[in-house]
Amino acid sequence: MKRIFTISGFILLCFFFVNSAFAQNFTVKGKVTDASTGEVLPGVSVIIKGTNNGTQTDVNGAFALSVTPNSTLQISFVGYTSQEVAVSHGALVAVKLVPTNSELQQVVVVGYGTQRKIDNTGAVATVKGADLSNQPSTNPLSALEGKVAGVEIINSGQPGASPTINIRGVGTVSGGTNPLYVVDGVWYDDISFLNNQDIETLTVLKDASSTAIYGIRAANGVVIVTTKHGKSGKPVISYNDYFGWQKVTNQVKMANGTEYATAINELYADNNITPAFSSNPSMYGTGTNWYSQILRTAPVSNNQISISGGSDIDRYNVSVGYLDQDGIVKTNNYQKYTVHVSNEYTPIKNLKIGFTANVLSSNSRDVNPSIFHQLYTAAPIVPVFQADGKYGDPADYNIGGGANYNPEATIDFYNQHSKNKELSGGAYAEYTIAKGLVFKESFGGELAQAEVRNYTPIYFATGGQQSTTSSLDLNHTENRNWIWENTLTYNKKVGKNSFTGLLGYSAQEYKTSYSTATADSVAYAKTGNLHTSFPNGAQILYPQLNQSLYTFLSQFARLNYSYDDKYLLNASIRRDGASEFYPNSYGYFYSAGAGWVVTNEAFMKDQHVFNMLKLRASIGTVGNAAVPHSVNVLTVTNDPTQYTAIYGNPQYPVNGESINTVVPPSTKWEQATSTDFGIEGTILNNHLTFDAEYYNRLTNNAIFAVPILASTGLNGPNGGLVANQADIRNRGFEFSITWQQHINNDIFYSISPNLGINSNVVTKVLSGNNPLYGGSNGITNGALATRTVEGQPIGEFYGYKVIGIFQNAAQVAASTAKGTAKPGDFIYQDTNGDGQISSTDRVDLGNPNAKYGYGLNTYLKVKNFDLTLDFQGRADVSVYNSNLAYRFGNENFTQDFYDHRWHGAGTSNTYPSVNLGSTYDSAPNSFYVTSGAYFRVRNIQLGYTLPQDILKRVGVQSIRFFANAQNAINIFGYKGFSPEVGGGPTSEGIDANVYPLYATYNFGVNVTF
């Protein structure tokens, strides 16, 4: 009995202690507002000091949190000074956060960590995820256009295509121009796997002071992406959805049926051939508008749902997204599925473990790569279908070979599907060894595969569009990349001295395999084996398999020092080893940056102009690993289109091989050394924030192949002499200003203009004045439209300068072009004055590298309404319209060309005759080079958030509806769809068969539970 009472007493004692413990807990409620305006602040972090337990304020600025007596709350929000508040039972906490004396007090993401912006000595720009997710861009980088000075985004209209991004100009010829992407600490070449809604911040590192810590991959800049992670508090569910449509803007108007027949008759007469069509061209009427037939208003929808939350021990964020985008070309479609999962676990006080995983699955039905060339040139006198339902056949209309296609048949019988699957992410463990000393180990990477299946059936559409044998092409690419990193970080403050030291070790491996093959006489199957393999018994032709493996080993260190928040120093060094540069495997990359916070000096205390003023300067060297691979290895090619012999009876193909490179004695690293000087600060009671800087970046020993005679057999992918050939300089200025102000509790607005100015020039070439020619896209007769030479920009347009049009035979006979030209042809300038027109008369015609890039981003909030207006553009840039002379016979003409063409003496002195495709007139010349400047209303969005008194009734935190228009207004003088034309460094800005941009109109909703 005594034992029973003892046990019962023990149980009662336990209940007493438990009840006492719970009795001590209570819920504290509060509200957070802006101290200067009284506006409520949603999303403010409220944490119990000494723990990870906390919550966030809701859309009304309110919060509720279970605490124990004597607890202290830490309340923080970006742009405001953090506060600590002691709580007491039953008291309502009213917190008024004071805006920081400058945006420079904010924390920014840098390589391998974070840093107060005031301590940063590099050129760093951060864009919030909300500014990206509010746009209907299907790729995160597209939404970045016009938001960061010095960052050029060149978009493609093709669904699923990644844009080209250039940070502070192009500094390489054959190397990759895209920056390094670091997503949650893992390195990538592309971030198409991300959903815009999953991004917390996107930070662009532009100068060597900020990028040198990434060494080998930082020559083109670094983009650091931080994805959304869970926070302590109750689960928060968000749903984001929009639906809309895409419509072609600035569509090129082509000549109609009557005008086409008239022009082709003139072409035949000009070449002394009997006219192809009736003497009465008007019988063909308006004919077929091929753009209207093939292009469409295309729907697009995007859906994403996420849930996040957690406790002081475990925090999580999970989201699922789905994008369905039709292309503006009929049959073109792209579908993208994304999953984002992040989890952070704190099992003990000093240990934090976490992981992030991203899953991508995309499917697309592709379009024929030549479709836009066909739409531009297809004969309008050919009907889409004949009266009997058969395709309109150009052969029935005496078209000839130049436009021997029906675009409708092209898309109907083009059956290509692409699939991409990717798993990426990483895991990490972070342990605090002692106060200020943290060790972190991480491992991440990606597993990706891409499959392209192209099937051609047996069919007969037109005389020039038919196939007597079915065939199946399969392409399969796999990437297996990983990165393992270890860092040790130490923070220490001694008096007015603050130190942050970083030591790191990194190992990486990139493995890629690519295979392609073709099989004939394959029966069609919609699904199954066509996606993965050839059916049993198929005769496989021309199989190819390529593999590459690159390994990297690195050590790095960085020191940040600050004295009294006045004098700043940042220094880093990285030693990178790369297998592809064996035996010169290792390179060293360094940076040093200094800053002076002028407003923290005693002599600035009584001034009332600057709230914050900082001067900074940096110098450093970074590398480019995306150069032609295996530059020190003698390579061979087994291209079956060039090295295939036929043997036996019955005959069978045998592949051969040939050496296709010349290996230099040694190859050095391609490095970029840059200096940067900046001034940044805030004035006018912190309403105006400004940033201005000058930079000078010199790429040393750029690696590329100088072509040599094809008779040597060196005509492979890297055909020619691959070596350190040139030095390239990018120099310029950047300006960013932001004005933001709360008029009262109901009105807030901000205006943020930015401007980037860049000058690109090749300062030295190993071969002296011997230029590197390029730019063959859409250029007929084997001509090249660009050159790269010392003293000029990369890939400048190069050709003859047009000074008029020959009006009659006598003018031709008296000219330097006699024997090669005739009336209606261009008059080329005899530049060297030798009395004849030859290749030595060619001159530079324009620069495809934009000198000016600018943006203007505005935001206005009036009570529950919000309005966003974003503008963007480029200036002092040229575009080469090779569509005009991309001709082989009787292709159509644009309405503009037809209306202004030369068709008799005195009819035009600027536009040539319809003999535009002749060798003489199609030669690269100034007629095809026009201004690529444009001004665009990039984004217009009007939103409305439902009042809280309505939402409380249904238990929802926030519901916001919005309407959006993107790229709806485009102002430019270019005679094409859009002057935003990409390409590689030596073919930038050449418009030939480019998938054009479009305007997007959509409606959406954001809901938070």
C-alpha cells in the first residue's frame, strides 16, 4: 500500500510540475507599424531571443506568439532598425520600427555568406523575389530585364528558351558569356529549373571584389539565388495563379499576291528571263497571308502552390508549380513542372542541418527551326490548301526553288518532341564550434537528362515537301555534376575593429554524355519506344557518342575588416585547378576592395545633406572555365557527314576519323582583371538612394580558334589553331537611383531609374591585323558579316558602305563597279580610292554590343490598389537584318521593301531593285545594318487586395487580384519584329529566322491562408 501511495504521489507531482510549466506559458499579442508613417508592416520577423521559435506579422501587422515569463522578443524587418521588447502577461505589444538611416544598413548576399551593405566594397545589386514573381515571365532571368544597371537580358520568344545575360559586356570570343549561377550554394550553368515564385532574392555580383571568391567561373559575373525557406510559426499556404494569352507585336507586313507577282516579274526581266507570271499580276489578288495562317494568339497559364512553416527545431517549405505555354506558332507547346523542397533542422543548440531539392520535368512540341524564314519568304500566290483539300504546291505556280515550300505543310509534318528532367539541390551541416567560429560542410549538384525525338513519316505534301522513307532521330544528353565544399568562418569584434575571416576548400566534377543516331523505316508510334530507344530490328545509321569529364579542385580565403564602421577592407584569394588545362592546371585569382563611409566621420556630423555616403574601390582577377574544351589535347572528329565510306555488296557505311585541331605549345588561363570605383549613399531624409560607379575590365589571353585553310583538314568544331589569341576590354559607367516615400498611411510610391554605359573593344590580337571573321547566319554566297579585330568591338558588322543606287547603264559603266553591277544595284564606296570595288573597300558598319542600357521601375500603392510600371530599353546599338537578302530564288519581299524598291530610273536612291539576292547586292553592306535601339513598356500591372474585414469572415490572410500586360508597347525604327536579337559573341545582332518576342496579357490571383 505504501508503494502505491508513493507511485501515486510521484505521478501527481509530475502532473503538478507539468501543469505548472504550462501555466507559466502565455500568448502575447502585438502589432508592428512604421514609426514615421504609422503604416502596418506585414512579414516582420518576431523571434523569442535565444531560440529559433517565432512567427511573422500578418497583413495587418499583427502577431500572436506563445512565450514564457521574462521572455524578450527580437523584432526585425529589412530596411528597419531591429528592436528587442520584453513581454509581460496580458500586455499588448505595440512596436514602432524605425527605418534604418540608410538602405546601406541592409544585409546583402555575397559569396559564401552575407554582409551588411555598409560593409560591402563590391558592386552588388539585389532584386527581391516578389519583384520577379509579379511578372508573367516563364524564366526568372527574363523578369530581371531592366532592373539592374549593367545587366543586359536578351530574350527569345521560343517557349522554354533561356535568355542570354551579359553582365558588363562581353569579354570572350569563344568562351561562354553567361554568368555563374549559385542557387543555395550549389553552382549551375542555368536556372531554368526554378519557378519565379520560389525565389527569395536574386543578387548580381558584378565586379572582381565580389566575384573573385568564385575564381574559375566568375569572369562573366555571378548571380546568387536564395530560394524560399520555412520559418517558425504556424503553416502558411500560398496559391498563385495567372492565365492569359500571348500575341505577336510589330508583325512584319509582307507583299501580297499581286505585289509579289509584280516583283518577281521585275526580277525575271532584270535577269533577261521571260516573266514567270501573267502580264496581269492583279489576278492573284491579296493572296495568302502566311503569318496570319501560321501564327496565333497563344494561351499561357501558370499555377503554383506552397506551404511553409515549422518550429524552433524544424522548418520547411514545399511548393509545386505547373506552367502550360503555347507558342505563337501553331502546334508549338511547352509544359513545365517544378517542385521545390527545403528543410532546416536544429537538433541541438549549435548544429543546423538542412537541404534543398528542386525537381524539373518539361515537355515540348517543337517547331521546325526554319519556320520563320519560310513565313518571311513564302509565296503569297500559293494557297494553303487547294479546292480538293490538297496542300497548295509552289510547283503549280512556277515559283522555282527559292520558295519551294508551303509553311502549313512544314508544321503539319514536323514531329519533334523534347523532354528534360532534372533533380538538383544540396544538403549542408553547419556547426558553431565556439562563439563566432562556424564550420559548414555542403554537398550538392544536379542529375539531368534531355531527350529529343524527331520523327519523319512517309508523306507527300508538295513537290518539294515529301519523304519516301520514314526515319527516327534520337538525341540523348546526360549531365552528372557535383560540388563538395567546406568553409570555416570566424567573426570577431575587438573595440572598434571588426573582423570576418573565411577559409574554404572545394571539389567539383562535371560529367556529360551525348549520343545521337538515326534509323530509317521506323513505324510510327505516338508514345513509348520513340522517346527512349529504337524499336527492335531497326537499322541504326551514323551513331555518335561523346563524353566529357572535367574536375576542379580549389582552396580559397577571404578577410573582411571594418574599423568603427568608417574604413573597410575586403581581400580574397582563390587557387583553382582544372583538369582541362593540364598540365597548366592551376590558376590564382585575387581581389582587394576598400571603402570609406564618409558620413561616419566627425566632420560630417553636423551636415544635413547626406544620411549616408560611402566611397569604394576594388581590383581583382577572375577566370573563365567555359572556353573551348580540351585546348591542350589533340582531338579528332568522326562526323559521319564528312568521314563515311561505303563498302561491300550489299553496301554498308563505315565511319572514318580525322585530326581536326592544332595544339599550341601551352595554353594559359583566360583571365579578366577589373577595377571598380563607386559612390553610394542616401539623401533627403533617406528618401533618395543612389549608386554610381566606373569600371574597367580587361580580359587577358582570350582563348579561341583562328580558322586556317580547310585543305589541312582542320575543319571540326574547334577547327583551326586554338590558343590565347586576344585581349578584350569592357569599360563603362553605371547609375542607379531610387526614390521612395510614404505620403501617408494610405499612399506609398517608389521610382527607380538605372543606366548602364559600356564600351567594348579588342585591345590586342595575337595575329595582329589579321581579323577573325564570323556571322554567317542567313548570309548567302558564303559571305561573313562580322569581324573581330584589334581596335574594334567584338563581332562588329563589316562590309561595304552603300552610297546610292545605280540609276542607269551609263552610270554603271562610268563607275568602279562596271562589269559586276547593273541598274538598280547598290553603289558601294571606293574606300581605298584604288578605282575598283573589292574586299579591301569594306569598313566597319555598326556595333552589335549596346553602349547604353536603361530601365525605369515604378510602384504606387493607394490603399488597397497597387500599380507597377516598368520601362526598359537600349541605345547606340546596331542590328543586321539578314532576312532581306536571305534569298535563293523567288522568295517574297516585305511591304516596306516593295513600296520603296528601285524599279526604274529615279524611283529610289536608297532601296535596290528586286535583284536583292544577287551575289553583288547580298554582300554584307550598310543597307542591312540599322539601329537596334528600342524603348519598351516592359510591364504594367494593376492589383487590388481585398480588405481585411472581408477576409476575416472566410479565414484568409490575403487575396490579391491583378491584371498584367508585358511588352505591350514597343517603340523602335527597326524593320523587323524586334531589335532584341541575340547570338554568340561573333554573331550577335544578326536577325535571321529569329523566333520573335510577343506581348503577354494575363489575369491572376495571389491567395495566402
